[in-house]
Amino acid sequence: MVRSLSLRMQLLLLQVAIVLITVVGTGIVASWLQEQQLRDAYRDRMIGVAQSVARLPAIIDAFDEPDPSQTIQPIAEVVRKASNVTYVVVTNDKGIRYSHPDPARIGHEVSTDPGTALSGKMFVGTQTGTLGESWRVKLPIFDADHKVMGVVSVGILESDLRNDYLGNSTLLFITIGVAAILGMIGAAGVSAVIRRRIYGLEPDEIAGLLETREAMLHGVREGLVALDESGRISLINDAGVRLLGLDPEQQIVGLPASEVLDPELIRMVAENATEQRLVLSGERVLLVRRDSATIDGRVIGAMLILRDNTELHTLLRDLDGAQDLADGLRSQAHGFANKLHVISGLLELGHFSEAVAFIERAGSGGSLSSVTDSSGIRDLEVAALLLVKQTRAKESGIVVEVAPDSSLAPIPSDPPSTALRGDLLTVLGNLLDNAVEACQYGGRIEVSIIREPEDAGEVLTVAVSDNGPGIPQSLRERVFTPGYSSKTAPPGRLSPGRGIGLTLVKRIAQRYGGQVVITDRSPCGACVTVRLPLSASPDAVAPAGTARGSIV
């Protein structure tokens, strides 16, 4: 039955019930208190009248007269009329009346028991006498020797008391009725306001919308972060928690955005930016769009839509690597063709010994083996990255060399070591790309990779130096700021974003508890050194989904 009623009707009935219970309950209590006050007032009046009559000398002296009623009756009637009580009855110690509102009853015995008063005590209560049910007070009358010689009874009819009470309660009942009517009108108004605030939806519809909203919010892959007008987070879905690297167990809703979001995201909100941006959040590259949250044309906050750019970045990185590898193979093929032409010419001229000597000078094996054989870099993936970077730099007239003291054993394939290799490739790729772009034709770059033990454990040190223009002292902190870049993308090359490469390098170093140091290289250029302490801390393992590769 209740579920068949509309929400507005349920709210109205509930509020009307609350108003009626409150008003009626208050009225009953107030009415009871008023009745008690009225009875207390009448009781005090009757006690006062009875005490006055019992102590009146004329009444006491009249008991010694032959006909006491001749003196007592007139006095009792005057007192009764003056005090506005129903009766004032005086009796002797035998219960014989000396006064009564009905003179015919004088001389007769009273109809109620006077025992309590005759025992010297006061009686207050309701009894039914000759005039009807009345509320009365009985007091003993004492003689000069303090002996009970009679009783004075003062009372008022219960019907008169009830009429007096109802007459005084009329205003109270009117007030209660008006309050109940106003309460019901207010309840109807409140129900209408609530109905309007929830857009006329019923509970089942609200529950359905909430379930659909929760399913959509937590089911989409994009992260959603909503901020209210005061800059506090009012909503965040599971994807947003994951993309921002937050603790899923932490209560995030209600916290200031400045305590949760990266400064770049805070700036997007403050600037009311509407275009999409690539933002580095932690070590994850996000494509972020800001929208205003509006209701009825009124802006109530901001909404950040986060998309994981890791997949796109991986595709762009792979495309960059494929382009580099293709360029390297093309360059190598051109070089091999030239060598084959020389060998062919020497053989045709009959200079066999010179052809053999030329082959020996050209060396044997592929380029990858030459990298691993000529340096201490034994890990194949790192060596492959160096090979591609060397080939690419060579086309621009830049030499990339591996320092003779470099030492890196093959990195195992267990999860922590795989994460370390990914971080190393990211750091090395970014530093080499920055160094190549800083150098001009004829420049030289030296790479040093050393993994060695120290007192607190192993430390992996990566140093890349070049003979370019260097980095001024005033910019050595600013270059780590997300979005800062002095370069533009190379023509014809795709780039997932610029100005976040060194920021990513620094954040990786901070995760390992290490540091990034920029120094001058003599006689010109810069040297960037990254130290990664390889402790057993879980923080040394890269978080899932962290973007890898080179970002400049």
C-alpha cells in the first residue's frame, strides 16, 4: 500500500503525522497542566476558606449557643458567596449540619464520612454528597482546649470545575487547531519543494539513476574527477583513482584538490582551460580535458576527464623506434654496399691480398654485437637502444660513445628487474634525445652506465654528457618543470608531448630515492647524472601502467 503511493504523498502523510502527533501531544500535556493548575488554585482557595471559618471566633463561640445554626448559617453563606465556592458546611462532632446552601438540610447528618477531619487531620478529595460530586476540603474545628468540636467542609462541584476548565481551555484548543492546520500546510509546501528539488522523480527512479550512474562512472576507462565551487573533490571514479596513482582505500571525496591532484591539473582548473593537454601525473602521461559542471545554466564546479595516454605513447614510441631502426638499416645498407663495391673492385683488379686486408679491417659480426663487445653493456635491450641512438645521431653528424668504464650485466627477467630495465630505458632514452638535440653537427656525446655496490646496496648511475651549449645555472631547476621545453618537435615526426622528459626522469629517480644532477662539461656542454639506489624497497618497482620510453 505504501509503495503504491507517490513520494510526494508519502512525504506529506509522514509530515502530517509528525505534526499531528507533536501538536496533539503538546496540547494534551498543556491541557493536563492547565487542569492541574486550576485544581491547585481551587484547592488553595478552599483550604484558605476552611481555615478562616474554622478559626473564626464567632463560629467557635456559636457552638455553645442553644441553636448554633442561627449564628453559623449566615456567616457561612456570606463566606461562600464571597469566596465563590459551592458550599461551606459546618457540623458538630456528631456530623450534624449547622450550615448548608439548602437551609432544609440544616440539622441533618452529613452524607459523607467526616472521620478524617474529626481525627484532627485535613481531608482533600472528591466525594459525592447531597449536591452531587464535588471536590472538597474538610478541616477540624478546635475548642479552647484544642479538642475537635466540629468540622468545616468547603467544596466546589466537579461540574463547575469542569466548566471553568473548559472555558479557560477554549483559547488553548483554538491555538492547537491553528497550529495543526499551519503544520499541515507547511508539510504540503515542504513536500512540493522536495519534489521539485529531485525533479519529480520517484524513489525507484532515483535508485535506478543512482545504480546506472555508479555503473557508468566505475565502468568507463576514462578517469573522472569532479570539483565543487570551493575546490574540493566531490566525485572521483575508479579509473580516476588508478590513473592518478591514489590509494583506493583512502577517502578522497571531500579533500581539497590541492592535496590530491598534481600542480599541472590544478593549473588547468584555475585557468579554465578547455583544450586537451598532455599532463604528466606522477610517472603517467595523461590526456586531460577540463569541462565546467553546470546546472540550470549555473556553474557549480569543474570536471576533469582523464585518459591514459600510455597506449598512444607506446605506439608513438614504437613508431619512433621503427623509424630510427629503418633509418639505421638504410644507413648500414648504404655503408655495406660501399664496402662491397670496394671489395668487388679490388678483386676485379686482382689485388686479392688487399681485398682480404680490407675485409679484416671492416671487422666481422653485426652492429649489436659490436656494441656489446666494445663496451661493458651486456644487457641486450639497453645495448639495442644505444645502437639505435648511435645510428640516428651518426646521420646528424653526432658521435655517441659509451664510456670505457661502463659496466652493466644482463638484467634478469623477474618482475622487479623488468621494471628496473624499463626505468633505465626511459631515463637513458630521454637523456640521449635531449643531448642529441642540444648538439650540432660534429658534436660528441658520451654515455656512462655503471652498476656497482655501495654501503647501503647497489647503485645504478647513468650519466650522459654532450659538448652542446650547456644548461645555464638559472635553468637547472626549471628544466624539470612539467611542460617546460626550449625545443620544438622535429619536422615530420610524431611526438606524444614535449617538456616532460626530464620531469619523468626526475620522478623516476625520486621513486628510487635517488637524484638527478646537472653539471658543466669541460670545455663546454652539460652532463646529466642520474643515481638510482637499488634497494629492496617496493617503491623500486614501477607502478603498473607507467609510461616507458623517450619523451622530450
